[in-house]
Amino acid sequence: MRRKRVVVSVRIVALAAVVCAALLCRGAFGGKGRGPKPSAWDGNLKGGFSRTGVWIGGNSSTGILWKETVYACDAAERVLTSRVQWVNFDPPHLGAEGVTEFVGQYVRTGKNTYDYFAIAHLIGPVGDVRNQVLAIFVMTSRDGHFVDRNTWENTFELAIYLAAQDEDGDGLPDPGQVPPLRIPYEDTAMRFPLLDVSGPWPDME
């Protein structure tokens, strides 16, 4: 069992190296890995942009893409929920079966700014048992902001915890745990446009 744990830990370190290279790490990040603070925003959407909708994001230098759907929890968009899937990040060569979607929350901090917190899990086989949690990914951001109505920029920190740091098995790192790796990166997202699908359709043979 100890040998299996060592192998899994080595795979996680290898995965982190791949993710780090793919996301173009850019120096130290000031976040502490905590969730967003309660929203102090008491205004409305007048003069601000709506974060709700479908977004396509990524880093043009690496070609890694993700897609996100954001839902508002209240009319002023103080709190929003988010679901993110990586489109073309595939870790099977590291012994993992995949990464679950990120589920998270935006908390409005100003007219066009938000804090962000989300979690996902790296899953794969441990011995003969499939679909086990190999690592926990925790994503945080403190400076998400609009460039314009349809363009979103963010600086994230991806904290990677080993499965052993969740002893109670609730899917979250246990209190007081420190992630072995923190990966900072930046990316840009565009609001998904309404595509024109009018015109003649090809004949189906």
C-alpha cells in the first residue's frame, strides 16, 4: 500500500509539472487559497457588466481551452455559481483517468470585479480500484475583472492537494492542510457569441 501511495504521489508531482508548464506560471501569487469573502457589493447592475452566460477561455500560447457557464444567484449578481470544463487537457499518460469539472462561486467585489473560488478532482485508479480521487484542485482568484462587456481577465492560483490531505473523505482538503504545489497563471475569456447558423444546410446522404 505504501508503494502505491508513493507511485500516486509521483504521478501528482508529474501532473503538476505538466500543468505548470501548460499554464505558463508567472511568479508568485498573493492568494492564500481561501474561499471568497462575503460580498460587500450593495449596488445593482446599472453601469456594470453581467458575468452570467457562457464563456470560452484559455491561454493562446498553450492552446489549452476551457468553457464555463455562470449563473446568477440574485438580481444584483452579488453571488454567482460557475461550472468549468477543460476542453483539451488530458492526463491519462500520467496514470489518471481525467479531471472533473470545476464547480465554484463568484462573489462580487465592485461594479465589474469579482473574487472566485472553485474545486475539482483528479481521478484515476489506485491499484485495481478505478475512479479514485488522486488529488484535489482548488482554484482561487482575487482580481477577476471585465475588459469590456464580452471580455474577462483573471489571475488565478491553482492549489494542488494530495488525496491523503482529505482524511475524512469529504472531497475537500482538511483544515490546516498546506498544498504541496501552488501554480499561478493568467488567462482571458470571451463571452460565447450567437453564431449565425442560417442559410442552406448541406444535404444528408
